[in-house]
Amino acid sequence: MIDLRSDTVTRPTDEMRAAMARAEVGDDVYGEDPTVTALEERVAALFGKEAALFTPTGSLANVLAVRTLVEPGQEVLCESAAHIARAELGAHGAVSGITMRTWHHPRGQIDLQQIGTLFAPDLGPYFVQTKAIAVENTHNFAGGAVLPLDDLRALRVYADGVGAAIHLDGARIWNAHVATGVALAEYGAIADVLAVCLSKGLGAPVGSLVVGSAAAIAESRVRRKRLGGGMRQVGILAAAGLHALDHHVERLAEDHAHARLLAEACGVDPTGVDTNIVVVPRENAPAFVAAAKEQGVLISAVGVNAVRIVTHLDISKADAEAAAAILARL
Ligand SMILES: *Cc1c(COP(=O)(O)O)cnc(C)c1O
């Protein structure tokens, strides 16, 4: 089977497993796991922030990050297909008491005009107060679309003008960095707080981080423990993340090339494929997914009229070419 359902399906490489086995560990709830501390310090520095916090999932990182900016009973604005709005099972409402209103863009992009219409810092005692704006780079459900740096900077200027904070869901910020050449610290500079994942394209089995100010991270450390996310000798997982940062970032360019190759085979303009995700419009998507599976290619349906193809660490050029031939035939 050639598995193109998601970049979460990767398995740790032998080298990654060896790094995990070697990791020095301690009790991280006591702040005594040197490998976790090294990962947190390294990721904070990459984004030009004071501190970072290791979490089991990106969803938890997003919940903690947004909560540093928004109090219960207040709101965050985001794009309508944002992961925080669609794919975190209502956690920001259910856990944090935070509501959302959304703008819509078919490619998940920033739209300052719509944001300006939604933004309501204080309309009196009858309306929820907007505290933050969340953006997603790359945008998952918009097909791995990159948010241009100029748009992010314009959002920062807007947010500073109106007193809003910015959260960046950077589950795949590494893909955006490799696709554009924009430094991670440039992305860090436009956001008050970020969530980044090691378990997507970077190929670690587990792990995400919240990245931000020392105060935001201290607060998040308390809330992580409160939610049951305090972990002990978890340096074995942090070691996978450190290994991924050393060896699996620059190679994301290969995933992007494979995605363009697969797009072309499926009749999708490859110039519209920014990173490692291809969305193919296709009537009766579930039937197409089933037919591809029969031929040895796993892809996923997004609704009834589109399929999603995701390239990753475990897809070689030969795999991508074989899958492209099968999908083209179908
Ligand atoms: C995968 C993902 C997350 C986090 O997902 P987990 O499965 O909770 O690790 C957050 N945001 C985006 C955009 C994602 O694609």
C-alpha cells in the first residue's frame, strides 16, 4: 500500500529510534528531563521566542496557546476551515469557554476586510469581546496553502492597531518555511504565540510545542498539567523531535515536489500546490477512494466532491511515481 492519506502516518526511521533509545531522560514534571528542555529551548530560539512547552498533540498546543490570549467568555476569530474551528472537537469552547467567529476564504487566506468587519473589542455589555485572531500556516483544509509573509505582516500591523493578539497554528510551519525560504523567526515575529507539530511532515511519532513569551509558557505549563498532560521521562519522545529538526526539515522540499507530480497526474494545476497536500476535485469521491485502494493507493475523501493526497517522509520518488500512474489511470 502507498499511503497518501496524511503526513501523520509516518513511522520513526531506524536513526530516529536509535536517537530515542539513547536519550537522556528525567522527570519532566519536575523540570528534570534534559532532552525535553533542550527541545523546548531549541524550538523557542528557532522562532525567536522566550520559551516553549512540549505537548503530546497539536490540538493541546493550540488549546493552551489560544487560552494564553483569550479569557473564558471572550472570542477568537479564525478562518472557517481552520483546524481550531473544525478539527479539535470544540475544545476551545468545551475546555476553555472560548467562542469563535469565522471569516471565509477558499484558500484559507487572511482577509483583513472580513476580519475588520468581525472584530469587536468592546461593543458594550451585550456582545462578546474579540481578543485574538488565529491564522493557520500552512492551511490544512485549504490544501497546504501558504500564507504569504506580506499578508501576515499586514495582519500584525492591523492587530497592533486595534489591540488584538495573534495565534499562529503552525502545525506545518516547517513546510511553509521550506517552500518559501522565509525564516522561522520571521513567522515567529508576527505571532504572540504559536503551536507547531513534530508529528506531521517531520516524521516524529508524537509531539508538538507551544511557543511564546516566558509568561505564556509558564501559564501553559500549569494548564497542561491540569488537563492531564504533564509527562515524565518523555525525553525519549523529545529526542525524536530533535532528530527530526536535524534531519527532516530541508527534505520537505522532496515532499513538495512529489505533491506537484501527483497533482499533474490528477489534472490539478501544480502551480497551485504550495506544499505537500493536493486537493483533487472529483465527483463521487468515496468511490474514487475505494477504487484507488483496490489498486494499492490510500487517499482520503474530503466530503463527496474532492479527495486529498498528502506526501510525506515515507513516500519515495518511486512511490510517488507509481501512485501517480495509478491515479492518472483511474
Ligand atoms: C494536525 C494539525 C493540528 C494538531 O493535530 P493533532 O492531531 O492534535 O496533533 C493542528 N493544526 C493543524 C493545522 C493540523 O493539521
